[in-house]
Amino acid sequence: MPYASVNGARIYYEVHGEGEPVIFLNGILANTASWAFQLPVFSREFEVILMDFRGQGRSDKPRMRYTMEMHADDVRALLDHLDIQRAHVVGISYGAEVGMIFALRYPERVRSLVVACAVSHVDRPMRLRADRWLMAARLRSGRFLFLTVVPDIYSDEFLEERWEFVRTTAPRFDEVDFDAFIELLKSFLELDITDELDKIRAPTLVIAGGEDRVKPPRYSRLIHERIPNSEFVIIEGAGHVVVWEKPAEFNSVVLSFLKKHSGGGS
């Protein structure tokens, strides 16, 4: 399994396919396997890089304070490790927020940016939802965390129609490293970049799930309004995990966007 030692941590990563590089950045409870519906599609036309942030998946989970800026620096170091100068950056939720910070810190490394189901600051309603997740994590019960998170991240329709699939994810919550997850949540609660978004110059696509209860479309619309010349798409009928609920729609929109902004060498 490939690891890169970056900034004092071992970061797990995968590389698939050939073409212009596209790096996918995970949601907070996700890992590289969470892009299962995207990987076979995008790797046919692009070099796909998957990674777990420190504190996630197979990457190191050091007992320390995490920040989203630290994750952005890890992304840069991984691209350096892979000798990639510029990449398309596709993120969802926590990963999309890291992607925006990466675009602000390292604009010369970003060919294009996709921001799905994200926020740019933590207002009171968002903080209350995150605090509920934080409280569940501090109880260190995978079952309780599952029951807390699942009603938030999926649409009602998906829960009704795909409950057997959703239920199969329950054991994964028992595998959560609660200390690391708590630090990831605490780093999210410090997010406050709304007033900086007008500095992002990379071509940007902002995506919202029409039924997203965790980070409703109004947050994505604000990001779109603040990033100059960005595009905005709402995927109707999708909850927060739009990459699972509506993978065909997500893949189509993102592929079209990436192709529009492809060309030249990396």
C-alpha cells in the first residue's frame, strides 16, 4: 500500500489511470473507498489521486490538534511527492473546505476546483449540528454515532429506498478512531474563509445537494456568489452524500466541468 511521509505523518494515497491529474478530497467520516462510484468513471480519462487526510482511513492519526490549513499543506506535500505541479481538485464537504483553503494557499497548483456540499464558515445552525456529532463522538459508541449521523447525511428518499445499503455501513462506525474524529470536527468548527473567497481565481464549480440537511444549499450558493465566475449546480433529490445518492448526475456534471478546463501539461 502506498504511503507518503509528509509533514511528519504517513499519508495513505492511491493513483489510478492516466491523463491530467485530479485529486479527490474526502468528507470527514469518509476514506479513499468512498469514491467507489467515481473512481472507475474518472480514471478512464484522468489520473485519479485518492488520499486519506491525517486522522482518516489508513493515514496516520497523530494525537495532536488538526487544522484545515495543515491538511492543505499535506495535499501540497503529496503532490510534490508525486511530482505533480498542477491538479484539478475535487472535494466533498470537509474535503471541499480543505480544497478551498488549498486554492487560497497554493493557487498556482490548482487547475480547477470542485466544491461539493460545503460551507465557508460555521454559523450557529451549522455549529449546533456539528456539536451534536461531537457529543456523539465523545460517547465513543459506534452505534450512537451511526444513529446520529445517518439521518443527517442522507435524504429521506434514499433512507427509504436504500436502507439495506445504508445499514451495511453501520459496522464502519465501530471502527472510527474517536480521538482523531473529534480533532477533525474541532478543526472544522474553526472554518471561517467566506471573506477570502473572492481571492480564488481557479475555475470553480460549486455543487449542492437539494435535500442536504447537514450543509443545505444556501451555504453553497453563498460560496458561488463569493467566488468570481464560479458555476453553481444543485443536484435535486440528493442529500449530503451526493456522490453516493446521485453518482451518475454528480459524475456527469463534474466530468463536463473538468473537460472544459483541461488542456496542456501538468
